Amino acid sequence: MTQSTPTQSADNATTQPQARLMIGTELAAEMVTKAAVRAEALRERTGVQPCLATVLVGDDPASATYVRMKQNRSKKAGIGSRSVVLPAETTTEELVAELTKLSEDPEVHGILLQHPVPAQIDERAAFEAIAPAKDVDGVTMHAFAAMAFGEPGFRSCTPGGILRLLEAYEVPLSGAHAVVIGRSPILGKPAGMLLLASNATVTYTHSRTKDLADIVRQADIVVAAVGKANFVRGSWLKPGAVVVDAGYNEGNVGDVHFEEATEVASLITPVPGGVGPMTIALLLEQTVDAAEAQTAAGTASV
Ligand code: NAP
């Protein structure tokens, strides 16, 4: 894997950043190319084109942009998409009915429910309406259990992407102390589970954690999944720590103070271009996995 050094500030040679960048863009591009080859091979062999259904509830512009981005990338990888857009006032029952229909549709191989969903919807009930065989975003309890037990299955895309990035950069996980900041069901929690399955010693932290900076200072690997711009400061890091910034805040800013962190860390993901592209790449890869599995099982149709 190519490893790059962050741009050096020209006016201050004494503050030369030390950390190398973990570039997600490059690895993600390789993953998407491979997924595209497999999608085409499946189509030629069986006539089945992998199809990802995206479900968007409401009119949040950021969510609409994410969905469009995922559809465009799918198209480039030879993956078809089915777009379902529901009004903001959709009820849990209506959303569950839509997801159940897609789960039963043999022409749909993967389902992505864009989240967050509007407040009146029971998000967990909606996620659980996605058939585990089509849960290519890794949001169901089935997927979480597989990640927690270290069993094969679809991974939550951002945590799965983070693990692929750490593996590609040959970051030693076994015995390493990983501190995960954030415990959301789609990011922090499964990220910790995947690190644990790779034999890291995992500490979860969250909004009620006391002495957070002291805990982060003990970490060989820090995963920041907080949703607060520049939240993790350079002074919180142990020298040589590996820093994964999963945050994405307004203005392309991560959850880690990048300039400070590069002075201390050994490896760091940039924002953008680190974790973000890996998330979409894994979604596409898992959609092709799902299409292949359903075709082999005889449950997919052309
Ligand atoms: P979330 O559901 O809002 O969860 C945030 C987590 O951070 C919660 O567990 C919360 O703790 C914790 N937290 C909040 N304030 C804290 C504090 N002061 N100290 C320690 N922990 C604190 O967010 P999310 O969906 O996990 O997303 C996190 C970030 O990742 C966001 O920036 C989001 O945009 C980004 N993201 C990126 C991708 C990607 O593809 N790159 C995908 C998804 C999300 P409590 O549980 O105690 O409330």
C-alpha cells in the first residue's frame, strides 16, 4: 500500500508533520474495480445484475446527497439501483412494509436504508425489516451478532472499511489497545467489536466517559466516531498512535484536530479521503457478495 506524508507547512520546518496518511481513496478504488469485475462476471454467467435498493425517508439534503453518491458509484461498478423515496411523515409501519417488500423482491440483492430517519420512526424496527441476506450495510442485529462473534456476515460498512484500511496498512491489531470514541450502533459499537475480533484490547468511550483525554492517551489505535469537529486534540495522543478519523463534519472537517494529530501520530486517515471512500467501497463489495450468494442459492432472479 502506498503511504504518503501529509503536506508539510512551508513556513515552519520545525513543525514538520510526522504521521503518514492512510489513504482510503486508493484502496477503495481497488475494491470497487474488483467488485465491478465480479458484477460483470455474474451478469455474463447468469444474466443477474447485482441491484442495490436505496431507501430515503424525508428531504434532508445531506442524506439525499449521500444516497445519490451511492447510486452513482453503484452505476460505475455495474451495479443497478432501485430508488425508493418516502415522504418525511412516513410511519414506522409504512417504512417496515416498504423494506419487507424489497426484502422479498428477488430482483433486489442489497438494501440500504439511509439514516438517520425522521424522529417519529422506530429506526431499529425499520432496520430489522431488512432481510439479513440483503443487509449489505450491516445494520441489523443479525449482522451485529456476526461481527460480535467474529462470524462471517455482512459488516457495518464504515467499521468494516476501517478494518480493511488498518489491515492494508499492516497496523498490528493483536494485543494493541484500541480506544473507540463513540458507541453508535452503526459505527462505534461495531468498530469495537471488529477490533476485538482481531484480538485488540478495546476500550469504548462515549459522552458520559470521565477523563477521556487520559484514556485516549493510552491508546495504540484511536477510532474517533463522535460527530464533533476537531474534537480529539493532539495532546490527547500517545506518540506513534494510529489515528482513524471516522468523523465527517461540515466543511470537510473530521473529529480529530488533524494538524495537531499529525505531529504526534504515526499513521492517520485524512478527512476527506480516508474512511469515507472505504464505506462506499464496502457497500458495493457486499452488494456483489449478496447477489452472488442469492444467485447461487437460487433466490435471485434476472
Ligand atoms: P452518533 O450516532 O451521533 O454517535 C456519536 C457518538 O459520540 C455517541 O456514542 C456519543 O455518546 C459520542 N459522543 C458525543 N459527545 C461525546 C463526548 N463529548 N465525548 C465522548 N463521546 C461523545 O454519530 P455516528 O453516526 O456514530 O457518527 C459519528 C461521526 O462519524 C459523524 O461525524 C458522522 O458524520 C461520521 N460518519 C462517517 C461515515 C463515513 O462514511 N465516513 C459514516 C457514518 C458516520 P453517547 O452514546 O453517550 O451519546
